[in-house]
Amino acid sequence: MHQYDVIIVGGGMVGASLVCALAGRNLRIAMVEAVQPEVRTGAGYDDRAIALAYGTRQIFTGLHLWEQIAPAATPIHRIHISDRGHFGMARMDRREEGLPAIGYVVPARDIGAALSAAVAATAAVDSWCPATVTSVQQADDGVQLQLDCGGTAETLKTRLVVAADGADSLLREQFGIGHVERDYGQTAIVTNISPQLPHNNIAYERFTDSGPMALLPMSDNRCAVVWTVATDEAGAIMALDDAAFLAQLQARFGYRLGRLQKTGRRQAWPLRLVQAKESVRERLALIGNAVHTLHPVAGQGFNLGARDVAVLAEVLVDALRAGEDPGSLAVLNRYGEWRHRDHQNVMVFTDGLARLFTLPVPALGLARSAGMLAFDLLPPAKRWLTRMTMGRAERTPKLARGVPL
Ligand SMILES: Cc1cc2nc3c(=O)[nH]c(=O)nc-3n(C[C@H](O)[C@H](O)[C@H](O)COP(=O)(O)OP(=O)(O)OC[C@H]3O[C@@H](n4cnc5c(N)ncnc54)[C@H](O)[C@@H]3O)c2cc1C
């Protein structure tokens, strides 16, 4: 039996970020992750790119990780939103917020590499990897986890377990927390392309007849493409040769970036919404995709998870200072209540956007155009949305303000 103060199940981007936030606080911490980092962070031209909100950059700065991530980050100066075949269009600009960037685009493998190196360098953390949590037993004073470590069984005990184990969270299920789940019937096709013209650090969000499409600025004048299509069309698009794929992409995106010239390997991600009905129980906190799995249309999933990390770490560190039990419901409710509004706002916004722009109702095209124009001309609406997508709309945790815990 191995005893800990905190066990974080899941070493994805969110779980590993929490490990970094809690390390060095005189806590016995374990991280349990089923897949080894080498397998999770394989290098390649086509790796998924993640749009980080400015607030997430601040959180990484607070965790002393931004220095490692920054060389791989491309700043977003402007966002350009348009609806193919309709007149509406909206823009957001970093100057409206007085910041160096609205956000940054970083290959997931570079975020993963920085997090893996930080976790490995932290002596105070036991990393159980590869190891899978197979079951959980609750007791009054703690939680017991059964692990399968490649055929060997281990038992860990803790005062607090954090579920960072993704959309199909076993912890969520074992604690009997219900969730809402909806298959969007859509698949995100992800790749990189090289356009003829400079991207000028503009992120393009374009709504097309086949679904929303994002082109995000990357290094070497490449753009990361996230193109959402109906799942029953995804197979045919994945099977196209590069020239035919680029032609289809060009037809939907248009010529704002000139000719789309070169494309890398494609990956397909089936999309669904998952929302847990509760985010805490006595001795359990849910973070990241375990509590909210979003449509990637607005690039918000990891950003929301990073804010979970910043808030949970702040609540736990404050509780420890006050001599409280970090796994008690009273402490964890502070995290749950603080995060509730942000979770709801971002979930409703991304789900609404994903559905509004994919419903096959012709009259909606006009309504969308009018909505976009109104948004472009209405400073308060625009400011609220910019602040939400930057992770600055709600009460900001210390880490996101660059203040140490
Ligand atoms: C196409 C696409 C594009 C996206 N683009 C963006 C973007 O631009 N910006 C953005 O903010 N977000 C984006 N997202 C969302 C983002 O990728 C996710 O929100 C984020 O990766 C979630 O991280 P996580 O650590 O919570 O979950 P996961 O990455 O799912 O990690 C969960 C981890 O838990 C481990 N695990 C699971 N069960 C167990 C178990 N029983 N025992 C041990 N380990 C276990 C898994 O191996 C895994 O490593 C995108 C998503 C998609 C699909």
C-alpha cells in the first residue's frame, strides 16, 4: 500500500499541468498515466496544433513552463470569422485588449514535451506510468485505487484523488457521477498546410456548408487546419490524395491566403460533447476533459482545463495553509463553485456555435450574417467574447495573473 496526499489520475496536458502546479508544496503526490510520454508526444510535421488563450500563456508562465513552450509558439494577432456564401464577418484584434497577442498556436507535442520534462524533473512526484487505474474504493478517510502496472497489481491510497482521465473518465463513473453525452455526428480532420501568401498571424474561423473550418498561424508560414465535416463524409475526405484534398479545402476556404500549396498527413478526430453533472465529491475533483469535453470549433477545451488547474491548485494551497483537509467536500466545493460559471459559459457558447453553423436551415444563413455583423459593430459583445476566449472573463486565479500561489 502506497500512501499519498494527492493522486492525479491522467497525465495528459491537464493532469500534468496540475502536477507542476502542486509540486514543491510539501505534498506527497502521485500521477498515474496509462500511456508512456514517448508514445504520447511523437514528433512530426502533422501533429495537432493547440490554440492557447492569452490566459493560458499566463498560467504556463506562473508554472515556469512558458520559457520552454515559447520557442514553439506562434502568436495570434487577429481572428477573422466569416460564413462562406454569406456577407457577415467579424474580427477580433489584440490591440482592442492592449496585449501582445490574443493567443498562441503551439504543437501539442511541444506542450507535452515541456510538461513531461517538468514532471520527470520533480523529485517530489511519483510517476506511475505506464499504469492504469482499474477500480476505486471509497472510505471515510480516503480513497484506495487499484492499479494494473503492466500485469503487476498495486494499491495506492490518498486523501484526495483528481480525475484528469479524459472524456471516458473511470473515476467519474466509479464515483457514480452522471454525465450528458452527445455525438455531434461530425469529425475534425486535422492537418497542416502551407499557403502561398503570408498568414500575418491571423487565425481564420470560417463556417462552410460542410462545417466549421479553422486555419491557425504556425511557424514557417504554415497553417494548422481543423476542418469539421459530417462523420459519414470523413472517410472519403481522408482517402483523397493531397492535390484533391487541397482543392476541396481551397473551394471552402477561398483565396484569402492565396493558393493552398502543400499539406501534411491527416488525422481524424470524431467529435462529441461530454459534460459531467458534478465536478466534485468528498475526496474527488474532476478537471479537464473528464468534466467537459467540447467541440473544437472555438479551440477552448484545453484552455478551460488549464483554468481548472489554476483554480484547483489555488484552492488546495490556501486550504493547506489554513490547516484544512484538502479532500474535504467543504474545500472542494470552493473549486466547484468557482469553476461553475466558466464551464457553463464556454460549454453553451461552443455547443451553440457548433450547432448553429451546421444546421441545414437556409434562413439561418441570413440570421448568422446579421449576428456576425452586429457582433462586429457592438463593442460590449465583442469585448465579452474576446475576454472569454482569452480566458479573462471570470474571476481570474492567481496563476493566470502571474502571481505565485
Ligand atoms: C481536433 C481537436 C482540436 C483541438 N484544439 C484545441 C485548441 O486549439 N485549443 C484548446 O484549448 N483545446 C483544443 N482541443 C481540446 C484539447 O485537446 C483537450 O481539451 C485536452 O487535450 C484535454 O486534456 P486532458 O488532459 O483533460 O484529457 P486527455 O488528453 O484525454 O488525457 C487523459 C489522460 O488520462 C489517461 N487515462 C485515462 N484513463 C486512465 C486510467 N484509468 N488510468 C490511467 N490513466 C488514464 C489517458 O491515457 C490520457 O493520457 C482540441 C481537441 C480536438 C479533438
